[in-house]
Amino acid sequence: MPISPEYLPAAYALSAVGVWGASDFLGGIGARRANAFLFTAIVHISGMVLIGGLAILTHASLPGNVSLRWALLAGSVGGIALALFYRALASGKMGLTAPVAAVLGAGIPTIVTAFAEGFPGYRHVGGFVLAGIGVWLISRAEEGAGRPEGLGLAVLAGIGFAGFYLCINRAGNASALWIAVVSRTASFVVTSAFVLLGRHLRSVPTPVLAIAMLAGCLDITGTVIFIRASQIGRLDEAVVLSSLYPAVTVLLARIFLHEHFSRARTVGMLAALLAVPMVAG
């Protein structure tokens, strides 16, 4: 059954949720066993190879100079943010740090878009608020647990993700494949510079290398899907819906790492799900 054009942006954004959530879970696992910037550099180059090859095979048109500049800027900001995010995931509980980054990453572009494109409507705003409450419930620390490790890095990563979303949106309606490749090229250059300056270049165990490569393929696939969502719909809607990816990360952390899954987080998951039709319509 074909999806109505009205709901197509939401379908793209929700697809990015699953892909990004799985990628971030793998990133948190891999960053525990290797330097975060070295691991992230491998993630970026893996994604570049995959989507770059796909762009060539499909004869996708190259973006114009303006689109290229915004994609490069987005990749530079996003590359550092992802490395910080992986470090946050590795140093603390994934179920806490991932939603914090998501809230900031979604909140800032939503506010900017409201000023740039106009008020999105009360139903959409209600969905934004409900999604925010859901993410907060997922991310809140348990009673007596204190401040979770990696929280500061998660905050910085969230601000960086917001910058990535805003810049990638300015790249326009050029090929989503090439925009993703160009942004990841900048990300690779920036993270590689940190690796070289910090003298973190060393051999990576084969299992960690495999995790990085798989995470990179998933991460850039999610980016391509998100770009399409933002191109055919409003940026705030695409950002809010795609920022529900911590739900997937939390679930995977619960299943494979046995992280605590409280009643509040269950309610948060339900709130986030209820927000989807409100934002998507």
C-alpha cells in the first residue's frame, strides 16, 4: 500500500530512527574498545565508501557549490559531535546519554525553524512537547543514582548535532547521496586530524574494526534518509521524529547490556510513540 505524500516525510524520519539507533548502539560498544576519534574516523570512511559507490552507480547529480559548502560545514560540525557522542555512550549508560543528546539536537533546530518557517500548528507543537517529555522520561537519572557519566559530552554532542541538522538543511534539494558523502568527507578529515594530532593512530582489533564499519554504513544510511525527510518536509518535523532514535538505543542496551529499564522509561517510550502521528500529520 503506497504511503500518502502527506506522511512521506514522517516515514523517512521514522526510518532514520531505527537505523541511527542501531548505529549509535554499535558506536557505544566500539568506542569502549578503541579511541573515540579513531573509531569515528573509521565509521566515517566506511559510510563514504558505501554511499559514494551508490551515488556513482545511480549516476546521481553532483550538488552545486553552495550545497557543497553547507554539506562540508555540516560534516565538520557533525564529525566532532559524533566522536563526542560515541565517547559519551562509552563512558556512561547509553540509556541516559543518548536521549540527552537527542533532546538538544532536536530542540535547537525546532526553535530556529519556528522563527524561519512560521508556527507549525498547535497539533504539531503538542506532538513536539509530547516527544520531548518522552525523551526526558527515557533520559532521566534514577533516584539516588547521581549525575550519570558522560552527560557533559552528551550535551556538547547534542549542540553539535543541532548544528549539523541546520547546516545540512541549508544544502538544499541536491542529491541526498552526494550531500551525505560530502558531509562525511569533512567529518573524516576533521576526526582524522584529531587522531593524528593526538597521536591516537594505532592498530584496531578486527572485531572493533568490523563494528566500526557496520556502524558507519548504518549511520550514513540514516543520514541519507534524514536528508530526504528534511528536503520534502519541514526541518523541525524531520528532526523531532528522527530524534526518537534513543528509544532504539535504549532497547538494544536493555537487551544486550542488561541496562535498567524503569517504568518511567516505558512511559517515555509510549509518549514518544503517541507523538508520532501528531507530528506526522
